[in-house]
Amino acid sequence: MNTNITILTIVHRKYRGHAVEKAIESQTKSEDWEIDRRLLKTGERIASGSCGDLYRGVYLGQDVAVKVLRSEHLNDTLEDEFVQEVAILREVQHRNVVRFIGASTKSPHLCIVTEYMPGGSLYDYLHKNHNVLKLPQLLRFAIDICKGMEYLHQRNIIHRDLKTANLLMDTHNVVKVADFGVARFQNKGGVMTAETGTYRWMAPEVINHQPYDQKADVFSFAIVLWELVTAKVPYDSMTPLQAALGVRQVCTSLCQPIY
């Protein structure tokens, strides 16, 4: 039997502003997790996005990661996403999910503080450090991801952007699911239609703006698993948009009725 297929089979079995502050406080008291910014020391910037930056820092004597939203980019959509991310992080606590420490909800200085993951992302581990995984390590990584995602799904949380860049490692190479910026709670029996995530890892129903649920994360996990096996970037010969169009076309052809 093909080794790659064997790995896929084994692991798949394991996995089946002010307004912001008020919105969050309306859900729960913030005394336990509202950070004192005077005690937060930010150091080097370790990542940068379109609307914010990630810094390494220290809070109450512990190494932390600080996600800071740029005030000049703040709008209603970003503030809503910030509220959602904090609401989700407050509700999760698992060995394979990045640990929430606190947040600052005093607009315009919005930030989220989580544990610092010194091992970096699986994306960098595979594609920048050019590591090729042996089977035991591959399975440990894959099962860590399975356990984290199973935990989230049991709590009706859809990540919606599962990819190796959002899977971080601690000092012991334990993999944890991170970055809940576009994650959402799913109401019982509810579906979503918004296109969100990253094209190379995105499920076809999400690309097509069709109703989707937690199974969209399962598709993304399958792409991550392929990435762990091959040590290649998905669709590396295509642009992200070309990859999305290719997935869409394949899905359309496979879903045609047979007469």
C-alpha cells in the first residue's frame, strides 16, 4: 500500500473601541482577562499583517505574543472580528490550542495577548527550515492538530483559516491551533456562506460561497496533512487565485450528475 495513503488513513480516523469594550463586557465580566497595558512590555515584531502586527513581549514575568491592531485601520468590521476572537479565546483551554492570557479592549489600543510559541509555525518549519518529517513526528504533529480541532468543533467553533501558518509549536514541538481572527461560533444547525480563509487551504464550498459548516475545516486539515507528508506548499506552481479556480473547477466536474 502507498505510504502516503496509509498515513492519510491513520490520521483521518483520529479526526472526524468603546463599542468593542461594551460588546465584550456585555457577554462577561472582563476583570479576569483585561490586561494592564502598563505591565505589558512589547519587544521585537515577529510578524505583520494588513491590519495589525504581532510582537514578542513580556507580561507579568511570562513570555507572550501580542497581536496589536493598527488604530489607523480600525473600522466596524475589524472591531467585530476583534470581539469575536476574544469571545472565542476566552472559551477555550486545551493542550493543543494556543493559550489566551488577556486582551486590551480600550479603543484605539486593541490587542490580544497569548502564550508565546518559541517553535514558530509549521509553515516555517516545513518550508523555510526545509525539514522533512519522519513518520513518527508526522503522526505526532497530525494528531496534535486533530485533538485541537476536535476540541474546537465539540464547542461549535469553526476556525475557517486552518493552515500550517496558523499551527504553532512550543518548546517541546507540541502543535497548537492559533489565530482565531476569522473563527466563529456555529449555532446548532446553522451554516455560513461568507468566503474567508486562505485560498490554498480553502474548501470548495467556501470558495463557491455555498453554505458550509465544520466540514470546511476538515477539508483544510486534509490539505495540511498533504503538506506534512510532501513538505510542499499546496499548489506551489499556481498563484493563490489560480489554485482557488482550480479547486472550484475540479469540484464542479466531480459534482456533476451522472446519467
